[in-house]
Amino acid sequence: MNFMNKYRGVGLLTITLLLFLIYFSSTANSTKNVYPLSISQKTDTLPQLNNEILAFVDSHLHQKVGYGECWDLAALPLNNSNAKWDGKYVFGKLLISNKDSILPGDIIQFEGVVIKTIRGNSQITSYLEHHTAIIYKVLGYNRFTLAEQNTSNLGRKVGFSEIDLSNLVKGRYMIYRPSK
């Protein structure tokens, strides 16, 4: 399947702008890697299961899913869709973030992650010791809007937060593509 057929519906202008940005960023710094294009919105070009997971998030926004654990937000739509996963923390096909395109509806698992962000004169440190979330929107390379629950900011109800994994100083994360 060629690139244009795979991402039909995203819009030629969007693709042109994104390709220009990838080209510009790669030529501005020749040591910088060029990463695969990622879709940053829900479209008919996403895998069906990813769209189902995003629809589940939309229909449960500001509600508690399951027991309110972070894991429940990923587990319930996977089980409802008869997806293939191990029932624990392997939510589908493991993706390689600098090789594979990351899409909305993919699931991210954090283990021992520490992220330090500078905002103005302040440093903000975030800890994700053992946390599961759904990538709701791709904002750029390693930058996402996450759908999640069971956080200090959101409590046990579904909401959104943004994360920039380029500021990761410790730990690891895995991103999975749900599959049937």
C-alpha cells in the first residue's frame, strides 16, 4: 500500500506541510534523524481498532471507567473489541517510536519514568512509576495528548494531559498498536 492510499483523507495540504516540516527539520540539522509521519487526528485512515478505542474514550470523558485504575481505560475497550493482548501490560504489537508511526488510539505503558520540564523559571518533575494511558493525539515527535485516569490531576475520571517524552530523564515506556 503506498503512502497516499494509506493516508487518504488526511488532506493533501496537511501531508505537504508535514513533509515540508520533516524535510526542513532534517536539513536544518544534518545530524537530526527523520522520523516517520504520524497522524495527529482521528480519521478514517486510522486502524479500525484505534478508532474504536478513541470512540470509547470520547464516550467516557469525565467518567470513571471500571474501578478507576489507569489500566481499566485501556483494558475495557480492548476486551469489548475482542482484541489480542495478554490481559496484563502488553496491549498489542510493540512499536518502535523512532521507526514506526505512532497513531491516536495506540496504548502507552510507563515504567519508572521521570520527566523534567522547564517552564519559565520553574522545573516541573513528573513521575510515572507504573502507568497506562491511551495516545489521544500526536502533537509531534514524542509529544502526545494522553487520555488517562487515576492521576493526581484527574483523579479516577477520564481526562486529558500532554506529555513530552523528549524530557525523559529516567525509566522506559512502551507503545503498543492494538490488534485483533
